[in-house]
Amino acid sequence: MGAAEANSGELLRDTLYMLILKAVEHRALHGYAIASLIQKRSDSALKVEEGALYPALHRLEVRGLLGSEWGLSESRRRAKYYRLTAAGRKQLAKETARWKFLAAAIARVMETA
């Protein structure tokens, strides 16, 4: 894998982390609800597969950016609910600023004739 491929992989992973943190910014959600929220807010442009979501949730929890507890889902099934920690809130602010900076830079390049 070349450097560009590695960087794009990191960008995608970091973007997924940011989207997950944003999804649980205001309330705890279980994994399926997080994926559904991301898909809904993106007008179905973004679909987070289970194979990417659950490892990302685990990594964010290990890093202390998410906390979790077991509860019952809307369908009365046992589900793990994830919430943003104080460290996660700081990371979300950092990632949001970074994303806005990159998005503005890309927009400037794309608008240049």
C-alpha cells in the first residue's frame, strides 16, 4: 500500500470516528442506532457497515472517548449504549475544527477556475 492509500485509509477511519462521536454528542445510543442516525443525517449518502462500526466503537471506548453501559433497545433487546465522555467531547471539538478546515480548503481548490 502506498502513502496516499495509507493516508486515505486514516482519513476514512478518522472521519468515521468523528461521525460516531457526533452521533452520541447529545444522548447515549446503541450501535444500530448510531449507524441509522449517520445514514439518516447524510440522506443515505453514508452507510456504516457493522464490520467497520463495532471495531470503531471498541477502539473509541478503549481510548476513553466513549463510555458504555448495557440497556434495553426500543425492541426490548439487550444492547450496549455508548455515550460521549469528557475526553470524547474534546476530541469531537478538535476533529470538527480539523474537518471544517479541510472542507473549506477542498472547496477553495474546487472553486478555482
